[in-house]
Amino acid sequence: MAVHEEVVRRVTEIHSGKSSKTHKIPLKEKVSYGLGDVASNLIYTVITTYLTFYFTDVFGLGAAAVGTMMLIVRFVDMIDSPIFGVLIDRTNTKWGKSRPWILWFCIPFALSSVLLFMGPDLSQSGKLVYAYIFYIASSVLYAAVNNPLTTMLSSMSSDVQERTVANTFRMFGGQIGGLIVNLSLLPLVAYFGGGDQQKGFFYTMTIFSVVGVIMFLITFFNTRERVQSASGNEAVPLREGLKALKGNKPWVVVALLGLVFFTMYIIKLSAGIYYITYNLGRKDLVTTVNTLGMMTLIGILLVPFLTKFFSKRKVVIAGIIINIIGLLMIWLGGAEVSMILAGTVISAIGLGLPAGLLFTLMADAVDYGEWKSGIRAQGLLVSASGIGIKLGSGLGAAIPAWMLGAGGYVANQTQTQSALTAITISYIWLPIILSALSILIMAFFKFEKPHNEIIAELEYRRAQQQ
């Protein structure tokens, strides 16, 4: 009875907001945590949103070859995620398990990303080899600095709402990074390039990377990892960490959601510049539409408020439905610019809800795995979930490029009807289909008991080990 009463007491504390101060994350730390994703997206948004266009229309690679490369690189990237996860779990430093990885790899990540856009004058095969080398390097090193941002969330606090708010700061920061890129990239490319897009991309990426490194360092110095398993901050062997996966159905659902959601999200990002440039014939609107796409910020900011009244599952599903409505508005708008812009805003706000909760759901799955198995393997679970995200990102970048190739796309030319159809499918219909699939997946996300009770039981176990 004493155990039950203690758990009930802790659940009551969590509901009333009277949990211990160790659960609270200072505002300065939340902001610093968010800056880590500003840095990540300031660099990586250029890669996810503009790299396909850069490769085909600036660097001069064929669309089909680019599509294949996008997928192959993501397969390589899938391997690095669980490796980094295991390494994070086995890390034991005075800074914690996750934070030191940001310190160690932020500069190599920034440097590889700059070199990716250097664009040396090589033969066609030489260019392809160069693109493979530095796309793989930047993707792997991105995982080295971004995976720790995700794995450390479950260690910053055991208070579920505090984690949701901290993750909102992170997602908000990520969208700010993307907003800066979409507002300024093409104007900066034009300014620094003076008519030479290759030079413009290189100098712009250099500036973004330098600023990104500074922000990564702020994240490292101003964040803390507080929550430890009952065994403390000791290294978790791979064999033990795998126990946290066994029977962890919420983790399976989150991993599948990451795969499908990011496939949809990156398809939409990658195809957007082609849809606006060729289907609408309004290249001048690219910056405007991509900037409005950052209205995901509104959805992300709504997440902490909505999760006080609705379950995370309902919030995610509602956001995806809103995204579908926005996409249909874009399609129905035809060449009507106002309808397209309105649909873009609505779609973006909807996407902000699942985007603002995905990594919180991963942290919840870490708690569930510890509750079921007694093993807290946040590195392995989060990074293994990242396999789906990496594969989804790869498919999201590859599919539009393959569709372009199949449709007979020729860069910088008036496109055939088959090419325009391929672009429309990529930008509108594939995201709608994948959104519907995401809703189906989320229908299976549930715990055996309320999540706050799971947290309370975990806190009780930790207290008993002290």
C-alpha cells in the first residue's frame, strides 16, 4: 500500500504543478535548447529544401541520378542513427551523455555542409562522386549533432509538460532557422553570386554555417541533463538497451510515424520550388511561398496549450487533417495566387502540430521503455526511431527527383505536360496520401495506463535507489 500511496502522491504533484524544482527547466535553458535547432535548420534546411534544385539546376546533375543519390545517402544515414544512439548511451562525461556530442561535431558538420555547396569544376562523373562524398558527410555529421538534441530531451526533465514546452522552444527554433533560410537564401545567393548562382550558394552557406556553430556552442554551454535511470548516468550496453525496445508498442508507432510524416514533409518541400516555378510560372513567388510555409510556427506554438486539454494523439491527428485541407485548397486554387497562399498557410499551421509533438512522443516512448524493462536507453530508442525519419527524408527527397525524371523534366526549360503532372503529384497528391496514412498510424498510439502514472512510478523507483 505504501508504494501505491507514494505513486498516487507523485501523480497528484505532477497534475498540480507542484513537482520538485528539479523538474523545472529555466527559461534561459529552454531558449538555448531552441537555438540548437535554429543552428541545425539554418544549415540543414538549405540541404532538405534546396539541394535537389541546386544539384539539377546549378551544379548540373541529372534528375534521375540525383533521386538515386538522395535515397542511397539516406540508407547510409539510417545506419549511423542507431550507431550514434548506442554511442550516446555508452557516453559518460561530466557534461552528460548527449551534450558533448554537440560540442565535438558542430564544427565538422558546418564545414562539410559548406564544402557540399562549393561546386568544383569537374567532369559529370567527378561531380557526382563529389556530391556523394559531401552529401554523405554532411548527413552523418548532422546526425552527430542533431540526434543528441533529441535524446537529451528526456533527460532535461521528467515533467511531461516541461518537456513539451522545451520541445516547443526547440521546434520553434527549428522553424525560425528555416524561416531565415527561406526569407534570405535566394536573395543572398543573388547578392553574393552577382549572376553566378554557384558562387552565391557557396558564400551564403558559409555565413549560415558560421552562425550555426556559434548557436550550437550556446546550446552546449547552457543546457543540462538532469534525469538519470535508477542506475545513474552509467553507460548502457547495447544488449541491455535492446530490452527497452521489447514490447514497446508506442516506440513502434512513433518510428512508423516518423517514416511516413517525414517522407510527406520532405516531398512537399522538395517539390515546392518546381511547382511554383514551372506549374505556376511564378518563380518570383518561391521565396514568398517558402516563407509562408514557415507558418508551422503557429501550430508549434499552439502545442503546449492544446496538450493541456487534448491528448497528444488527438492533436497530431487534427494537425494532419488541417494539412490535408490546405493541400486541397492549393490544388483547387489552380493559378489563383491568393488561394495558393492561403492553402500554404493552412497546411503549414496544420503541420506544426505533429512537428511540435513528434520528438516529445519519442521521449514518452523512452519513459515507457524504462517502465516496462527497467532500462533507460534514450540514445538507442530515439536514434532507432530516427532510422524512420532518415529513411523518410531520403524517400522524400528521392521520390520527387524520380518523378521529375520519369516525367521528362529538363532543367531551365518549358516543361512538357507529363513533367508538370509529375510535379503536381509530388507536391499535392503524394503528401495527401501519406497524411492519411499518418492518421491511421496514430490511431494505434496508446499506453497501458496514463502516462503521468508511468512517470510517477519511475520517479518512485529512482527514489528507492538513492
